[in-house]
Amino acid sequence: MPIAEAIALPQQSLFAKIAAQLRVVYLAVATVVTLTLGMLLVVIASALTLGQAKSWITYHAGRAIGYTVLWFAGVKLKLEQIGARAQQPAVYISNHSSTLDIFIIVALGLPRVRFVAKYELMYNPLFAALGIATGQIFIKRQNSAKAIAVLKRAYERIRLQHLSLFVAPEGTRITGGQIGQFKKGAFRMALDLQYPIVPIHFAGARQLCPGKTFVVNPGIVYARFYAPMDTSAWTPENLDAHVEAMRGEYVRWESEFESAMNK
């Protein structure tokens, strides 16, 4: 190898590392700016409508914020409908293995939806302001009794306003590259509300931005909507079996996507 090439290799590696770090900083700044502007617009819209347009604001502001951050990250979101569409309020669920997920979720534009999120997000002033202004549901996962109480108080409002819910049954971002264990909360909500469950599989998000990192590679993420799952025959006694069966479907979908990528 010529000496000039041998010297250039470490330099190229150093330049690549610097470029990667600059990209992370750029995306972080762009995300904070987008969330800040979004928060201000959401708070103003909520005040002007006296808090009576939460679903409209959630839909339009969520899509604007989500797609803007994904655009800055160089990520294109493709929606695919597999099977029948949900024609009534439902509990939407998805896998959760990437920092991108939160922006994908709000970009989906789900109708009349409220997001059930961990209470820790309330410690972030941007997410707290957005969540409070749009009526999202924050629960303390470590305290099951309080979490259940919060949800039961929300049930009346959810039924009265014909709202849907969105929950990530894995609970937190999974960093091991597999589908994590599903918690029963989302399925218990569907049982209590007598709502169908609509599974959404995010394919490609983990490959572009794995786990809790903010290093994002440009590419395509697919959000695949599957047919609503009827829960009318569910009972507390057979709930565990339905939870495991649903997780098994996600394991299969993830495996099929990875196999297709490797072809």
C-alpha cells in the first residue's frame, strides 16, 4: 500500500467519526427546535379553542412534528395497510425498539387517539407541555395501583368522547434486537373498554436507529397496520394466552422483515 494511502486511512476514519458526531448534534438541535415550536403552537391552539380541540390538535400537530423530525433525520415513513381497517375506536399497539418510534407514532395521524406514556416524560418540559395541552395519559409504571387508578378515571372520558388509545406493550425501548416481553396493560385496557386491538409493526426503525441511541442512518421505515383483533371473547382468565399469541405475531413479523432484508 502506498504511504499516502496508509496515512489517509486514519484520517478518513477520523473525518467519518467527526461527521457522525456533527450529524447527531444537528439532529438533536433540529429535534429540540421542532418540539419547542410545536409546543408553542399547540399551547396557543389549545388556549384559543379553550381546550376543546384536543383530537384535532393531536392529529395535525403530531403529524407536523413527527414528519419534520423524520425529514431532518433523512427517514421516509411508508404506511401499509394489511387487512381490514379499524372502523371504530381501538387500542393501537406497536413494537418499540428505536428512538425514532415516538416520532413515527405521532406522525401516523391516528384518529381521535390518546397516547398512554410513561410518567417520566413529564420531567421533560417540552413533552409535558405537549402532553398536557393535548390530553395525553401519563402513568407511573412502577406503581401498578396508581397506574390502574389513572386509567380507570380516564375510561369514562375515553368512552364518552369515543377516543382510541395507543400503547407500546413492551413498555420501554428494547435494545437487544428482539421483540421484548409484552406487558398486559394494553390488553387489559382493550378488555375493560371492549375495544379491538389494532397491531402496528414498525419495520426498519431499529435498523436505522437501534435502541436508545440518537445516531440515525437515512432510510425507510414501514408502519404496517394489521386487521383489528376482536376482544369480545377475552376474559381475565385467558388474557395471558392472548398476550403471548400477539407477541408471537410480532416475533414472526420481525423475523420475516429481517429475512427479506438479507435476501
